[in-house]
Amino acid sequence: MSIIPNNNELNEKKVVYPLKEIEKRKIVEHNDLITSVAKMDKVPLKIFELAVSCIDTDNPPKDHTILLSKTELFAFFKVSDNDKHSRFKEAIEKMQKQAFFQIKEVKGKGYNMKSIVPIPFVEWNSYNDEVKIEFHREIMPYLIELKEKFTQYALSDLVDLNSKYSIILYKWLSMNYNQYEHYSNKGGRRAEQVESYRNPSILVKELRIMSDTVNEYKDFRNFDKWVLKKPIEEINKYTSFNVSYDKIKIGRSIDSIVFHITKKPVARNDFYKLEEQDPIYLQDKANKEQAEELLAGKALKSKYTKLLLDNMLLSPYEMTDTSLMAGLQAHVYPLYDELKALRGLNGVKDHLSYVRSKQEAYSKRNIAKYLKKAIEQYLPTVKLQDLEQPERANYKKPKPRTLEEVAKDFLPAYQNTTTESEKEELIRLKEEIIKKLRGE
């Protein structure tokens, strides 16, 4: 029998503890801790995560100690039987005997390895609700000194995860998606780099190390089932993420895994339901829909839509998506107009050809955003080139001139006021210039 029962064992009891505090709480950890090897089972790992959520990073405990409520702890684990105290005692003992993090830090040309028992001391009694938890001093820098390279995620997302691998994968996916959101809003990365955070890749051998399965699930089918498929199913069901993954082969072996992460829509609150009955809200919604349809109609007629089709960046099926086409017309095509002014229509064609050649499969999930990022990254480069090399700017090319027209550039403007002898001399000069231009 497990130390802390899983959700299925509790379905018949229907005992629910208040989770208000847990729903509000966040966990913040350094990325080195996220990618470390957690040498512990699900329960010790979840106790550690719950304890970390109690740390105030702005005012960290000087003695590395936090107080946790028993009621909250049992609510987190959804423990409701009369034996919960002895189960908790057993879980703590197991954590202190077996659990540790193996952290690998890159140092110059090498690396530094640390093995840290995260919680060496726990104290509680039978007459109050407090549990005293002391963190090891060596783990604290990964929990409070978080000026950069850290990840924040919701404690509530971990409540229903019943697998150690689910927790490890969720934290790693959160680390990557947080970077995607950061650079999407702040900039500082190329479009393909930003997208790679939302579609992170990891070598199978690295995932085995991180999940502590180097010597387990030797048959990849079992590894796929227990470390990937079932954890991803749990993450999709219980957390704020929707995740899928692709297995990348080299030869006949699976070399790496590419994950695709999207955020679930935030649940609408009661005020939103009231708004749906508000005439002003309904009118505004109708106006927005009308504006969207107008933009989509313009996009269908745009020369840029044809170019996207020609480069297979847009499909006829996607053209039926009003929201997508409106987004292209409103946010992408004006940027193509800027590029056209700088480089001409051929410049736009060249850009789209390049974007197509570099396109990854994951970008098709949000093509409008992908195209917008690509042109936003490219336009500053074009403008800088035109400042440094004005000859590259898109000046309108004049119609080719005849040799006679070129020769006239060498003749004075007052030709019609010259004498007959001067005219003969000018004709002679003109003929000589024409011969030289022809290479005779």
C-alpha cells in the first residue's frame, strides 16, 4: 500500500479539504534545480515542492525553516483516512533516508556536481497543526537567489500528478514555456529561437538522466509508456498545459523528443457570464466580428495571400479561418508593405521563400504569429542595410535609355542657339560618343 494514496483510492470517500491557499501559491526554483536529477519518489518530491511554495523569496527565512499546516499538507495529498498521520511520518522518513538532488552546474570548460539532501529536518507534534520543515543550506541558493535563470509555476498544477515523471516533465516544460512567454513579450531572440522554447527538444539520453531512468525501462517502448505517454496524459488532464510530442529518429533509434506546448484558455469568471447579457457588450462583440470579417475579406484579395499560397505558407483550408486571415491583414501585411517599400515586391518574395525554407512543422500551429515574428526580425536588418549601403534601397528603376538620350547628356542645353558650324561640330562629337558607347 502506498504511503499517500492516489486519487483513485479516494474516489469513494469524497472528503475535500479547503485548497484556497494552495490554489494561490507559486513555486519558484532555479533552472539548474529544474534540470537536476531527482533521486526520490513521487511523495518526497511533492512534499519538497509544497515546502518550497511556502518560501517568500523577497523575505527568505534566515534559519532556512518554514512552517507548514498539516491540514494544508493532507489537502495537497488528498489524504482523508484515519491513518494519515502515520502515513505522513512514513513519507518523511523515506524522504530523509532516500531523497536527494544531483545537480550539474557548467563551470567554464567543465562542470561541477552536487548531491544535496533537500530537507534534513522535520518536526511536528500531536497537539497542533504546525509542521516545521528546515531546508539544507546548500539547497537554498536554488530557491531564493533567483535574479536570473529561474522558473515559476503553480503549486495547484502538481496536486493531481500521480507520477514522479509527470512532475519532472511538467517542471521542465514550464521552464521552457516561461522562456517562450518572456521572449515573446520582451524580444531579444530570433523568431525561430522563441518558437523553440514552446517546442523544446531533448535528447533521450538527457531525459533518461533527468528522470533517473538510465538503468530503467531499457526497452524504449516501456520508456515511452511510463516516462512520456502516461505523464503527458496526466499533464494534459490536470495542469494548465496541453502537450504533445514527436519522437525523432536517427537511423533506427529514437534520438530525441520534441514537445509541443500550448496554454489552456483561462476559465471565464462569473462577471464574464454577466457581460454576455449586457447589450453594450453584445454590440461591441458584433462590431468586432464585423471588423474581423472586413479585414479577412481584404486579406483574401491581397497579393500577399497569393504569395503565401505560392510558398506553401498558407493553405486554401486556412483561408476559411476568418480570425487567421484578419490577423494577417491587420498585423502581417502592413509589415510586408514596409518591406515592399524598401526592397520591392521581389524583396517580399525573397523573404517568404527564405521563411519557407527555414519553417519547422511546429510553426504551422500559429502561422500568423510565426510570420509576424519573422518579418519583425527581418525589417530592422533591411533598414540597417539601407543606412549602411544606400545603393541597396529600392529606388524605382528608370526605363532603359537609348544611346542618343545618353549622348545628349554631353551636349549643352542651349544647342538650338548655336551656329551652323557649331552644329556640325556637335554632330561630329555626338557620333564619336555614340561609337565609344557602342565600343567601336
